[in-house]
Amino acid sequence: AFSCSKSEDSNPAPEPTPVTEGPKFLAVKSVISSSCALSGCHVSPTNAGGINFQTNANIVSNKMLIKAMAVDLGTMPPTGPLQAADKAKITDWINAGGKITD
């Protein structure tokens, strides 16, 4: 016999596991928040250069650009180069893998 009743799924999809931000990423995120994700720069709605650094995914996906502009060339932020300690945070994070969990 066929039934039109709704059956309960005995194996519901698991809830996504929240990603724990690693200490190196948190250090870089702090630098980005205070030096790059500012009004008129890399925040919505301005998104200078089409990049918004208010999201973790955008920071990770642009890590090599961040390193090139802020560490290697020193052309960002436009207010002046980052302090050596902040440049080291970016470099250390990338060398550790450049992930949110690093």
C-alpha cells in the first residue's frame, strides 16, 4: 500500500560546524580592521578596488594581494606603511597556511 504521509528523515543533515578563527588569522584580521576596512576604503558600500575586507572569506581569498600591497610594496594603506610588527603578522599568517583556522 502507498501512503501520502510525510516520512521523518532518520538521518537529517548535520549542522555546519562553526569555523574557529586561529590566532594568526585573528591578528591579521585586527590589522585589516584597523588599517584597511575603514570608511572610504575596503568596506561596503565603497569597496575600494572592488574588495570588501569585512568578511573573513575576502581576507583569505585576497591574502597574496594584501601581502603584496601592504608588506612587499608598502603602498597600502594610503595613510602610510604598516608598522613592522603588523607586516610580520601578515607574513606569519600566510607562511602558516593563510587560512581562517591558522
